[in-house]
Amino acid sequence: MGKKRSSLVRAAFSAVVLAMTMLLLSGCGNYMVLDPKGPIAQKQLDLIGITVLLCSIIIVPVLIITFIIVWRYRASNKKADYKPEWAHNNLLETIWWGIPIVIIAILAVITIRYTHELEPSKTLAAESEKEVVIQVASLDWKWLFMYPEEGIATINTITIPEDRSVRFELTSDAPMNSFWIPELGGQIYTMSGMSMALHLKADEPGDYFGTAANFSGEYFANMTFDVHATTEADYEKWVADAKNSSDTLTDEGYQELAKPSADNEQLVYASFPEGLYERIVTKYMHDGAELHEHGSASSDEEGKQSADAGAASTEAEGHDSSSHTGH
Amino acid sequence: MAQSPAHGADHHDHHAAGHHDPQDLKLLGFWIFLVTDVLMFSTLFATFIVLRGGTDGGPTGAELLEINGIIISTFLLLTSSFTSGLAVLAMHQNKVQQMIIWLIVTGLLGAGFIGLELNEFLHLIHEGATLQTSAFWSSFFTLVGTHGVHVTVGLFWMIAIIIQIVRRGLNSDTKGKITVFSLYWHFLDAVWIFLLSIVYLMEVM
Amino acid sequence: MLDNIKEFASEFFVTGDPLIYGADVSIVLATLAIVFVLTYFKKWGWLWRNWLTTVDHKKIGIMYILAAIVMLFRGGVDAVMMRTQLAFPDLNFLEPEHYNQIFTTHGVVMIFFMAMPLMFGLFNIVVPLQIGARDVAFPFLNSLSFWLFFVGAMLFNLSFVIGGSPDAGWLAYPPLSGTQFNPGVGQNFYIWGIQISGIGSLASGINFIVTILKMRAPGMTMMKMPMFTWSVFASSTTIIFAFPILAITMLLLFMDRFFGAHFFTLDGGGNPMMYINLIWMWGHPEVYIVVLPAFGVFSETVATFARKRLFGYASMVFAMVIISIISFFTWAHHFFTMGSGANVNAFFAVTTMIIAIPTGVKIFNWLFTMYKGRISFPTPMMWTIAFIPAFVVGGMTGVMLSVAPADFQFHNSYFLIAHFHQVLIGGVVFGYFAGLYYWWPKMFGFKLNEYLGKWAFWFWNIGFYVCFMPQYLVGLDGMTRRISVFSDPDWTGLNVVSTIGAYIMGIAFLFQVAQIGYSIFRHEKDTTGDIWDARTLEWSTPSPAPEYNFAVIPQVHSRDEWWEEKERRARGEQPAQYGPIEPIHMPKNSAIPAIMGACWFIAGFGLVFHWLFFAIPGLIGVFICMFARSFSAHKAEYYIPAEEVERTEATLRGSV
């Protein structure tokens, strides 16, 4: 039996070692989230690092202690103490209630600070700077991007200037989705009848990967898009080229575009109908509701919303987010 | 592990060790069931409150709901709660006939309540407010209707209990059923008070 | 006429996919085989009298576990098919439509129809024995709960061959799950499969609360209850607060789909975000509903196999209660990216982190239960020890996800997938396996083969890490969940490794099946009733326990009552006196739960297809069953005479 067990254990170890090696070999690339190209993604990565460090203060000793205890107090080790009645110790229990409480308290303070700092609707531009505004609509199964100030629109591709705050305004004309460019920063939902805001910035020129993150039906997997960050000059040139594109998006064209379709090419439109984005948002809003923005950091608006929700809910502080369309 | 010397004293039932008083268990079980039912209604109330503005340009509650009929309904249901209490009192005095009469009165009042509710629903549908009209009306009909279904189930349940009492008389089993039923009926009454204030009064006022 | 029938059949039955035809054939063959075996050995009457109509908690528990193992197979096959597609996305092994159905059913089956019944199976087998009771508080209701679960599961699984599977994800977010984007019947199967089994779960929750509050043996105060019973109490309490929300949420989704209501629609003033809030108000507590009993199992196995008292009992109880309360205040962490504002996100981030504290304390207490113990390593203990690193790492990634701004980078990615599989497999599945191996001798009177069990253990564990560690990485590389194809070559290697891990776990499952099969034919009968030299009351009964559990209800003095009793005996004190044995009051078997289940099935099937001529008779049948029960309940009990109890005890104990 002893021999059998040791061969089993040896087989197990070699399998683990083999797997880890394969993992390292296959995973030598740069992981997008760990290789940020913008200030938001950078801060999110910092936060991930802080969390891992704080957790490790507990995790690493626990793993070591587990191994030591299991090894030392195995039944076959007759030298070890055996105290079958020892089941309570105030000091020890205080320690292991105390340490996690302290660590979680530290992490909570950091999280609260970062949550406000990284609130997606907060602009990254200084007072004097001008933001690039891109309006985004998730459709079945493609992304429509509109540049209201430039008057151009694109499908499944965007170009942005480096080092400038980009303000994404997002909605959906299909089931809810989520807009994510991992190298630039975290995602936000796109929802019908609502306009969300997300601010990102690219530190350097490059081609970044963008994707839909919330399942929206059959060909959801096809909803990826490219993000080209360029120099300011290249950006101007790209806009000028786009304006000369032979395609234009009309209202009828949009109706066609909004229908479900699977394989969508990247496209650039020289123009799109004025106010299309607002029409998509209000399409699902009933009378009397006003267009207001979500993910807002402004504290009085939020206060108002939670007050509504507080009155609205019999179950604790629920429904904050769900009460938005309700008025 | 010594054998239990105190089993006779610990349990209400004297004829077998380890046998627990079934009425005691049922009553506790029913209380917990009522907790779950409270939560179901809370969820429906929460839904109603979230969606109350969602009339989608259609008719609003203030336009269509009529408070007069509701006052009569409320009166019927509250009275039926009172008469079900009288039935329980009669039960404790072992007055079977009196108890059955009070139960029947309770049932008739409950049936009257359901009749008025159906009448109200038909009226609303006639006025163009249905489940499909808007989120507001969907949640209105679902919330009020769920209460109505509870009352209806209660009526059938009560009929079943009356038949059993006529057949088997009052004993700890049938007494337990009456107790649990009256608990249920009072509970529906309490839910109705919330319905009245949150759905009707707040909507119309 | 013929054309009409053909057209109907082609919509009614799922066609056009060889996998489905394969499933059809195997279902028909398996059914025929079962029918043949039962008929050939004349076992129909035995099956009906001894199993299908039973109200005995031990048999109901076994039926739950059997069903859960079958569902584990189904959910596992789904998983392996998904992994196969993702290892070779270009081969189009699964079309997107099919892939979407499979990840949906994988999630639903694993949570609702694998984890829940496995959990209720353990509740049923262990709790009454552990608290010195003869059955649960409401044996009839217990049987009904089982049948509702079973019917719900069958209805849901039927969608694979009839009508089409749901494909909107395991939580079916509207508007995707509404009729506008999902007109088929698959989503109706989802609603009714969950609704019917959910009613059963709710009833079980009530049943076990009353059992634990009212039926403990004399002397067993709440603070002397075994820790598993405490975990059942915490879990059941969470059930009764969470499942009503699920019931109403499913009702509202049904109203939308069946009657055209506007709760969650895009038009008519509906609010899809409300669904997401409601479903997670149930969904997050649900995670703790299934994991708390696993914690309970570990508390039992760790003390038994370290041969030592459980460390920090009061802390353990307090931690569990705290977890089940806070679990109701964390739901919004499932959608930090919905734009609820910084304050809301911060609130839910902090509540989520707080849960890590009591959970961490429990880990320390288990470790210090082993400290200065005498640890032996049979399979239940191996699962327990494997749980600690798995859960500690899973817990850490959980804390990472709870940090709201960082979650913007993890949400809906494979990082999240890896996290919740790590806690659900490493916590729940490992825990239930430990429990299954631990209490198997109590259920059947023999141990499962340890040798095959160890092979299964190592395959499971290695497969588990090989499968999910790469998923963390591929998630950090931007791969989102629920995609069936991808073009990024960087992801291929990690996905292939992950798939290899999934197959290793598949092999591990086969080892377990082989283990069970082998052990049934080759085992040593346990004659002691206490095969692990354990500590709590269930081990004081013979294995398997007689239908009445305890001939005489024990008097309890301490937490580890059976261990203390053995100590007393070892010191030469008089063993517990058995007698005088009195007649035992027992519930009679009842066919009503099974029939009522069948009525629910008919009603559910009718509501799925909008066939009122099925639905209405089905619902009427349900009510008739309720009335039949109300009128017959007082006759549904009998007494086992004292002499018969004495005879049974003599046979069972005589061989000791």
C-alpha cells in the first residue's frame, strides 16, 4: 500500500509540473490587463497589485501552515503532540479574527478611494483640454461608433488620438452588452433606453483589442472591434480621410444595420444622421422621462437617485440602479 | 448515552418516546411559510413601486382606480378576518356549530371580496388597462391578483376543513387546521392593508 | 394532415444535429433497459413501495444523491463539449447556437439540479440521525420536495430533445430572455424547470428549520448541535429568505413571456435592470446556501480524522450566521459596471470583502483542529485537505473581484469564470464529495473502495488546476465568457491546456463511477455502524440505520456525544441502556407526492408549449392531490410494535 501510494503521489506531482510548464510556455505573452496602455488600466492594475499583496499577507502563511500541520500531525508521526481535548483559545481566535479585519479594513479604505477616483463618468481631461467624444451603440452583433463633433461614424473600429481623454457615451439597440478595451481600462454596460459614460485614454499609439463582454445572443462572439491609437496628426488625417469615405449612414441605412447580422466588416461612414444616438436612446424611453446619464459621479444626483430607491424598496438599499428608468 | 428519562415531560405527546407534537411542528412550519410568503409579497411590492411610473403614456392608476369599491372590499375582508377570529373563539369553547357558522360567514365575506375584485378587474380591462398595457398595469394586476389568488385558495381550503370537521368532529388535528387557517386569513388581511395603502391610496391620492 | 403532423413534429422535436440524435437514441435505450430490468426481475412493486412512495428521509436522501450524480454527468458532458469547442474553435464542433444552449444548460444543471439535490441528499441522510430524531419534521412534505425537484429537473432536461434548450445564460437576463429576442420554448422550459424545483427547495428549507428547532434529542441545546447541523440550519434559513425572491422573479418573467406583460421588456415601460437586481438578490445568497453545508461537512471530517474536538465551535457558529446574513447585502457586486455610481459600488464592494473575514476564520479553525491531532487520510479527509488551498486561492481571487474598480477589468472575463469554478468546485463539490465518502457507509453499510477513490481524487485535483489556472490568465488577456470562437492566437495555448484539464476531470468522474460500481459488488460489510471511529450521534446507529433510526431516543450531554459515550465505555462505565423499548410512531408511505409531481410535470409541460389543455388539467390535478392529502393525513401514520423493534435491534446489533 505504501509503495502504491508513493507512486500515485509521484505521478500526481509530475502531472502538475508538466501542466505548469505547459502553462508557462503557452502563457509567455503579455496579458492585456497586466500590460496597460492607459492611465485607467494602469490604476486598475495598481489596485490589483495592492489587493494581491494584502491578500498574500494571509494566504501565504495559511498555505505554509496547512502544509506543516498536515505533515507534522499525520497519524504515523508518533512523536508529535496529541491533545484531543484542546479546542478553544481566546488569544489565538482573537488573532485570526483580528488580522483579517485589519486587512479588509485597509483594503476597504483603498477601494472606496479608488472607486471614487476611477468613477467611469469622470473626465480625464484638464479644464482647457478638449475631449474626443465617441457615441457607441451595441447592436446585434456589431458595434456602431459615432463621432458627433467630426460627423463621422464607424463599424467595429475606432481611431483615437493618443494622450487625449476620450469620452464614450454608450447605449444599446439590442440586448444589454458591455464595452471593454482591456489595455485601456475597464468595461461598462451598454443598455437600451440609457446613456452611460466611460472615459479612457491611450498613453501611446498602438492597436488595441476591444470586445463585447456581456452575452447578447447567437453571434455574440463576433462582436470584437479594433482600437487604433495614433498621434494627433495621424488622427486629424484619419478624420479627413473618413470624411471622404464613399459610404454614408442614413436613417434607412441604420434601420438595416440594426437588424441582427453575424459577420460584420469594419466600415467607415463619411457621415451619419444628426441626433441618431439620442434617437436610439430615447427609442426605449417612455413619455415624460428625461435623458439622464448613468455612472455619474455627481453626488447630489446620486443622492437623489438613492433617495428615490430608498423609498422605492422594501428590501434594504436595493434597486438603486433599477429605479433609473422608472420616472 | 443514557435513555431519555424525561421524554414524557419534554414532549407534549405521552404515548411514544421521540414523537413530537405534530400540531406544534405544523404551527411553527406554517409561521415560517408565512415568512416566505411575506417575502414574496415584498418582492412584488418592490416591483410595483419600481415600475409605478412606467405607464408608457397609457392610463395611470389615478385615472382608472376607484376608491369607493375598494373601501367596500376592505370592509368585507376586515370583517371576515374578525369573523374568522370568532370561529377560533368558538372552537376553543368546543362549540362546533357556532364555529362552522362563523367560518361560513367568513367564507361568504371572502367570496364577496373576490367578486368585487373580479368586477374591478373587468372594469379596468373594459377601460383599456390590461396586463399588456404597460409596466405599471402589469405589476398592478400581478400584485393585486396574487393576493386574490391567495384569498381564493383560502376559500377552498376552508371548505375542505369544514367538511372534515363535519365528518370527524373537533379533535387536536382539526383544531390545528383551524388555527393555521385563521393565521393565514389574518395574514391576508395584513397584506391587504399594505395593498390598500401602497397601491390604492398612494396611487389615487 | 400528414404534412401538418410532420411540420409539428419538426418543431416539437429538436432535429438536425447528430449529437441530439445520439442523445435521443441513448435516452430511449436507457429507458428500455431500465424497464426491461425492472420487469424481468419483477421489481416494479418493490420500486414503488420501497422507493417512489417512501417518506423515509434516508431513502429520499439516496434518491436525491442518485439524481444529482446523473445530473453531474449531464452537466459534465456539457462542460467537456464546451471545452472541446474552445480548444479547437476553428473546427466548428459546436455552432454558436448550440454552444449558447450548452453553456446555459451547464450552469442551470450544475447549480439547480446537481448542487442543490446533492446538498438536500446530505441534509436528509445526516440531519435527523445527527440530532437524534426519527425523521424530519414533515416526512410527507419532504417526499413532495424531492418529487418537485425531480420533476423540475426532468422538465428542464426534456428541452434537450423536445422544443429546444434555453440559450440566454444560466440567469437568463432579459431582454435577451424575453419573447422579443427569444421566441422559442427553451426559455419556458427554463422558467418552469426552475420554478417547480424551486418550490421544492423552499419547502425543504422550511422542513429542515423546523426539524432542527423542534426535534433535537433531549439535552442537545443549539450550542451542542454538531457543526453540520448548524450549517444546515444556516443554509435553510438563507433558503427561506432567498428562494421567495427567485419564485417571484421567475413568475414575473413568465408573465412577460406568457401573457405579454411588461416587467422586463424594452417597451411598455419595463425595466430589465430590475430583473438583474432581483435574480442576484437570490443568486448571491444561493452561493452561500450551497457552500455553507460544505463547510459543515469539513467541520465533521476534520474533527473525526484528526481525532480531536472541533476548534473554536462558537466562532464557527458565529461565522456561519454572519456569512448567511451578509450574503443578502452583496448582490450588486455582480454588476459593478452597470453605472450605479461610486457610492453604491463602494458599499457593495465593502460588504463583499467583509464576507472574507468569517470565511477566513473558519479556515483557521479547521487548521487548528488538525493542530496537535492524529490525522489519518482516508478519502473524505483527502478531499477536506484539498479543499483548503483550492478555497484559499479562490477566496483571494474573490476579494480581487470585490474591489469594484478592479472588477471593471475582470467582469465577464475568464478570470471571473475561473474564480467561481474554483470556489464552487474547490468548495462545494469537494465538500459534497467529502460528505458523500464520509457518510456513504451510513447510507449503505459499506465503504467505497479507497484505492479507486484515491485515483479519482488525484485526477479531480490535477484536472481542476490544469483546467482553471489557465483560465485566470486568459481572462487577464481579455477573453470574455460565453464566446464560442475567437481569433486571438495568444489564447489558443491556454485554452488547449484548460481543455486537457477538463478531460482529466471527466476521467476522474469515470473513476468515481467505477468506484461505486466496484464497491457495490466487492465490499466488506460494516458491522460496527461506526466505521470511521467518529464523534456524532449518527454513528451510534447501525449502518444502514433502521427505518426508525433510534430504538430509544438518546439523551445528549455534550457536542461530541458519541465520542464521549465511547470514552465512558472505555473507562469501563456502564454503556447506555437500551430499553424499555416502546412502540414507535411512524409516517406511512404515500403515493400522493409522486402523483402530484406528475401533475406538476403535465402542468409545466402545458405552460411551456402554451397548451392549456395540458396546463389546466395538470394544475387541477395538483389541487386534487392537496385535498386528498388534507383529507387523508390523519390516517397516514402507524406504530411499529415494541417487539418488532426489539427483534430488529437484536438482528442489527447482534452481529456487533
